Amino acid sequence: MIHLTLIIVDFLTGLLAAGAWALASAGGAIAAVVGGGVLGVSLFRRWRRKG
């Protein structure tokens, strides 16, 4: 019985870790896209001002 409980706990912990990792990587990707967009817009505005 204890062995089964350990397997269930291990499975849930793994699931939680995978979910957290997926959320973190998705958040990182979104942040990179937003950051890249902001950087691109600011560079484009500077370039237009020069021209």
C-alpha cells in the first residue's frame, strides 16, 4: 500500500514539475517575442528619425 502511495506521489510531483516547466518555457517564449517586438519598434523609430 505504501509503495502505491509513493508511486502516486512521485507521478503527481513529476506532473507538477512538467507543468511548471511548460509554463516557464511558454512564459519565456512570450517574453522573448514581446521583448523582440519592443526592441524592433524602438530601433525602427530611431532609424526613421535619422532618415
